[in-house]
Amino acid sequence: MNLYDAFMSPFEKRHLSLLRKDIIPMAQGDVLEIGAGTGVNFPFYDEAKIKSLSVLDLEVNTIAMQRASEKTIFIQSDDSNLPFDDDSFDTVVETLVLCSVEDVQKMMSEIKRILKPGGIFLHIDHGLPKSSALKMLFHLIAPLWHSITRSCRINKDHKPVIESSGLKTLKGGSRGKGVFYWGVSKKENCF
């Protein structure tokens, strides 16, 4: 087990694997996963519903490559401008990535652009907890956390940006005192 997976193990056991089990199997058709990291989502995809799985990441992770199916295509690129045509994907999946994106509003605009009309956006993210005391703790440790991870902004909540992206929220929820939240959104048919 690598360092990231080992660190995330308690969160996976209590919250994230349950969310992945419920959400990731909804992916279908031509799928893009943004920021797959070590490929922890891969076992949760329903291969019978997947035509292709494109994985976009800053760097291709060898562990993810080992976990991937033969339908998986790895693309090394940043997330500022997604290198795909408009209306390219039936499903876009993003888990625990928005915390490291500089311009989340632009990212959401790009996701909407590359989704086919009627396509779905599946996401699992983390944000500020509901408790005031925990919020204060998150704000206190945020600078140290950011310097350790080099990208994660633990005290940012991107849920409002997702909700205002122009995608229609079909369902969503949270776990772990509100720290982890998830959603399923749809790109409305545009005529």
C-alpha cells in the first residue's frame, strides 16, 4: 500500500468506500475521470456499462495503471483546460480533486462543456464540517495541511460552486459530520 492510500485508509473504511460503492457504478458510456490518483475508484465501475474510461491526471500513476481495465486510457494533462471536444462524455467523475484546483468555477464550466446533453457529473468531495468547533480546527490547520499536501485546501467548500455550475442537481448528501459530500448532477438537453 502506498503512502496516500495508507493515510486515506480510515476515511475509506468509514465514509469514502461507501460513497464510492453507491456513486461510481452510476457511470456509463464514455466516461472521463478527472484526477484518478492511485485508481481507488476503478474497482467500483460497472464494466458492463462502460464503453470507454479516459483518466486525466497531472501525472500517470503506476498503481492506477495496475488497477485499470483494458478500457482505460490515461491522459497526462493539467485540469485548467480539459483537452476534449464539446459534448464528448456521457459521464464525468471527480473525487477529492476540487480541493487542489485553482479555479473551481472554470473547472465546472469545462466539465459542463465536455458533458454530452443528458450526461451526468458524479462527484465526491470534502469541505468544511458542520460543527463550528471543527470548522475552526480546519481553518487553523489549513496552512500546514496545504504545505504538506502541496495542493489540498482543507478549509474550502466547493459545494456552492458545483450547485451554481448550470448542471441540474439530481441528488446529493454528506457523511462524516458534513466533511465529505457527494452529488449527482445532469447536463440538461440544450436545443
